[in-house]
Amino acid sequence: MATILITGCNRGIGLQLCRQFAARGDEVIGVCRSDTDELRHLGFRVITGVDVSAAESVPRLKESLGAQHLDVLINNAGILLRDSLGELDYTEIVEQFRVNTLGPLRVTEALLDNLGSGSKVVILSSRVGSIEDNSSGGYYGYRASKAAVNMIGTNLKHDLLPRGIAVGLLHPGMVATQMTNGQGVAPADAAKNIIDRIDGLDLQNSGGFWHAEGYELPW
């Protein structure tokens, strides 16, 4: 049984990851800004009031965990705010960086003492953060924030290697969530694929940028 912490646990992929890890017997710790009736009835531990983009919020997560060891840390919390050239809202672009890029770094750094040799850090990135794969433009804030978090993950790969901690950057696919207006594959199917990739993550493939279906993506 592994102990797994998942941010952004109250809906979409995060909720499905919590369900599936718990169903197979892992100890799940869900983290979110606010819980739901559905979360409260699932039976795993939920830490609320945590905004991964807020400097004053993440230390409270560390305080709530204490010395709890984590086998897997999944940085899932994220936002997508649609934009286009000529109508850019720079405040919204900055907000996406705060959540999508700095959020995973802030949480991972805060919980370093809860991780140890054999632990895994996972960042849910996105294929739209691939520079080579960008064939359509648009989504300036979201694309840039995901490209930047790929660099964060690559840095973490190097810095966490001496500690024996593997790092994975995963694209879940186009998933039917609130973020995508219900378009894409079912969150349950995406979560299963993500779990398969996490199970296969180790120090040998640490730092890779993978589609949840199992193939590497271009940077």
C-alpha cells in the first residue's frame, strides 16, 4: 500500500485518481481549496483550504501533514483560461503561471521532507505545452505555463535524483472535464492511464514527458 497525495482532488481527473487509488487499497490524501459532498462520502482524508498558488496557503498543507511520508505526490491542480492574440488579458496569463507553473514547484518544495528514496513526484502537464508540437497557436497563457512547468519538472529531475526521487511529466490526453467543456475521453479512463504511467515511473525514466497512453511527447 502506497501513500499518495493528490492536489486538485475535488473534481475531474483529480477526483478520479483519488477514487481509483483508494479502490486498489492505497492511502489517499486529497488536497483542494474546498471539498464537496461527493468527496466527503468517499472515505479518504481530504485537506481543504489549500490554494497551490498562494504563498501563505501551502505551508498550512505541510503543517497538516506533519511528518507523514508520501510515496507519490501528484501535482494535478491547474486552470485553463482561454485567450487569443489581440484580446489578451495579462492578469489571467499571470494567474495561469501562478497555478500551473509555480503551484507544482511550491507544493513539491514545501513537502520535500515528506518524500524519500523511492518516492515519486508527478506533474500533470499538457501536450499544448510542447513547443515542437504547437501547430495551431492560441492559448498563450495556458501553453506558456505548461511549457514552463515542463522546465520545472526537468529541474526537479536533476535536483531530486540524489535523493532517489523520480519525477514524471504526464499529459492526460483530452479529457472530458469542466476545463474542456466536457469534450474528450472519460476522466475515469484518463485516470487509469495516468496510474499505469505512475506505476512504471522510476529513476531510469525520470524526467520524461509522456502521454498517459504510454508514448513520449516532444518538448
